[in-house]
Amino acid sequence: MHEALSLLFDLTPQEIDLLISNGTEREVHRGDLIIEEGKCPDGFYIILEGLVEVRLDSARGRSLGVLGPGELLGEVSWLEDAPASATVRAAEDGVLLGISHQKLAELLSAEGTFSAHFYRSLGRVLARRLRARSLDVAKLGLGGNGISAVKEMPAWQAIEPAIDGMKEMMLRAEKLTRKSKGTPPDELFAQTHAGFDQLCTLLTQELGPDADIDDPSREEVGALVRREMHPYMMLTRIVERIYTKPRGYAGDFLTIQWMYENQTGGIGAAGQLIDAAFLERPAARAVRNRRQLLANEIKQAIERGGQVASLACGPAEELFDVFAEKGNDSFKATCLDIDLQALAQVSDRRDEEGLKLQMRLEQANLVYLATGRSKLELPPQDLIYSIGLIDYFQDRFVVALLDWIYDCLAPGGKVILGNFHPSNPDRALMDHVLDWRLIHRDEDDMNRIFSASKFASKCSEIRKEPAQVNLFAMAVK
């Protein structure tokens, strides 16, 4: 995801400005045709806001997926000067940045250095995409001899008994649940939790970053694990949403809301039991833990002046927690998010609780914000935080975001950036079963990134929440 940001942040600030200033914003509405299969588009696009769906008309309209902010559209047709291989339509209202073929050709002809940097950046984006697609093809090819070969691998042989045990448990759970009129007996929740815990431990041992296995084999075994577990995972509520990514990425506002609520959902006994087992995993607990940590930091910011901004705010539960405890006039909050549905949910609750004067909502365009093309007028902030955002982005973007944050902070103001730590015991589960792939960073990584930003020094403090899965890097201006 966010391939356009990878493209832009391989360019210099001047080159980014040149590219964006020669583009044209285009508003699209749900159902609007953007690119038509078999026809040559007149340019390529960067998704700034909203979601688009990619379909193969030649395969009876088969959906190839949903793409969100930061993705590129039509760049291969431009490179090959060939018709588009798929149809793209707006899945919801949104905004695109369109750059015509003619305008881009003029820029590349006139600016030799820009041309070299642009082609190299686009090449790197396409190489990453090709690598990802190659893995997908390998996974789809798990049939016949392919599956037989994977099943001979030691990693699979170590994991398989735990998967078989989970399947047997789910069959037994369905029988027992029918006898209890639809509600799984309490003992099944404990048994499923133990079985799921065993499976996750084996996934980490055999497929984790420290496992003694090469990357192609890791992906092949992981694909078979996902294939075997997929029917059960799709019966859940939270895991199904993480995997299908209806908002274009795994940790969207509703997924985070459900983790905060910690309530089991799902279809049938298997869905309810696995959903409950996932909610007890360290990764899910870490999401819940960060809510209190942030609430405590917001309370401290109130003492410094009470101007607080949340980037990629999601459901903003920590803000509502502090308002409920401290009162409506205790501080001013600005909530920024690219997702209009997330902002709509926050807006409804804000208005219900009489916080319209205390909470300002802004749809933030990450591309424009990070490159300086968009200005957001904020009073000097006492706290700016972002949790669940930067682990989707490469270092260069995080540095640019930190620079923007630095300029927005009041003297003595604090920034907090959250990131999943490499010690995350659920990383293999997230990578290979949930398809929730994040950039994990440790303390040294965060110190290096902060030092490269306008803060110009290591983090003033790095903390972990009780599950020891999320770290929180902090610095004071």
C-alpha cells in the first residue's frame, strides 16, 4: 500500500513539487469509471482520497481488489503505451491526482535529472509490486505437486499438527454448541485459546523473522497455513475484516473500535471461538493497552496548555475517555484522518456528547501534508500523536511527517509515534494468516529516524505498553 508515497519520497522536495504542481485534482463519485480495460488511459493517477475497485471485465467482472490513498493507477499503460489490463472504478467518493501522458512527457524531456530520478523511483515501485505479485502467484500455485513439496518442508510438518488440532476442535465445538442452543460452552473458549496460542507459537518459531528458513519457503508454507485456516478465519468478525480490508488496509477505524470493545463476534461456534482467541492475542491486547497510555499523555498535555492533535485518529476513543473524565472544556482536540467514514463516526459521537466546540475534524491528505503542498492551520500544539500509522510507511516518509509535526508543536510540546516492535509474538500470524504486513521497528530504528528529523536528536523517551508489542517513541520540542 501507499506506493505513490514510495514514489514521491524517492524524489527530492523540488521534484515532488514539480510533479504535483503539474497534476490536476479530479473528484470522483462512487461508480465513476476511471480506467477502462482495453483502452489507453490519457494519464496515470495517484489516489489522494477514497477507495477504488479494480476488476477484470474479460473475466466476468472478477474483482482484483480495492486500492486506497497513495496507490498508483495506470502507470503500466503509460510505460508500455498499451491499453489498460483492468477496469478501475471509484468504490466511493474520492479525489485523484491525475498527470497526463503529454504533461509527464514534457517534464521528463525538459528535466534530465528529474527524468532519471523519476524512472528509478517508478522502477523501484514496480519491482516491489512484482515481488509481491510473484509471491501471490506462488501461493495460488499450491496445488498437486506444489502442495506435496510444501508438505515435505520441516516448517510445515511442525505446524500441521496444531492446524489439525484446531480443525478437530472446531468440529467438536459445532456439535457441542448445537446441543447448547447456539452458545459455545465456556470450556471451549479456554480450549480454543490454548490451541490458537500453540498455533501462533509454532508460526513464530517456524516462519518468524528469526526462523531458519529462506524467504520463498517461508511464503510457501505461510500460504498453505492461510489456505488451511481460511475457512475458519472467514467465520470470524474481526479477523475477517482484517483479511478482506474493506477500507483498503487492515487496521481501519472499525477494526480498532472492535478491538477496543473486546467483544466476540462471528458466525457459528468456530467464528465466535476464534474471534475470542484472537482478541486475547498480544497484538490485540496491545491495541487496547495504547488507549490508556494515550489518555494519560493527553492529561499531561492539558497541563501544558491543552492543544492536542491526533493523526490518523481512527475512532479517537482515548480523546473521548479524557473528555468524559476531565470535562468538556478541559482541552481542544484536532482529529485528522484520510478516511471519511472514520471522521463521520467521530463526528456523530462528538455531536452526541456536545463536544462540537472542543473537537475539530479534518480530512488530512497525507501526500500533500508530507510534501508541503497542503497547509493545515493549527495553533501551536502541546501534543501531537499518531498510533497505527507509521508502521505502514518507509522511513523517509516518517522523517518528513516528523518535520511537519515539529513545526506544529509549541515549545515544550511533545510528539508520540507508535509502532509495532520486532519482538511482536504475533508477527508471523499477522504476516501469513491475516495478511496484515507492517514495518516493525525497534528502539534503534526510532532513534535513527528522530535524529534525521528536525528534532535532531534521539527520542527523549521510548516506552512499551504492558503487552510489550507496541513501542511509543517520544520527543519534546
